[in-house]
Amino acid sequence: MPTAPSPQDELVLLPLGGAGEIGMNFNAYGFGPPDERKWIVVDCGVLFGRESETPGIDIIMPDIGWLAEHREDVLGIVLTHAHEDHIGA
């Protein structure tokens, strides 16, 4: 039977890409005390470059280094839908 959350448990959002823009969606939601937190990653998309803002760059990808560093604490990845701005990376 699950136990009730303790006062040390926190629910946190870690925006790793795509906040405030269309594209490069990459967020992690964590739960638990800071030293035992487990994560769910939601989407891992790309951003399409614009010639006026990023000349010569077609695709911008989020830095997935955080995901690699915390892979033992990641419980899963949720892909919301099959658009490249959500699953392209």
C-alpha cells in the first residue's frame, strides 16, 4: 500500500527546453526529497531555425546532458504526440 508523502517530498518542474517558445519541448518533473528525487521526462523535441534569427542553422536541439547525468533517477519518458517539436531530438 502506498504511503502518504512526507513533508520533505517536493514536486518540481525542471524546464530544459522550449519554455516560452514553440519547439524544443523538453521538461522533467521530479518528486521526492532532493537527495532521493525520481524524474519523469516529458517530450524531447527540436526547434527549427529561422534564417532571420539563426542563419545557416536548420535544427536546434536541447542539451540532453542533464538526462544522461541523471539517467539512474529517470523513471520514464512520456511523448505527448508525434510532432518533431516534441519528439525530434
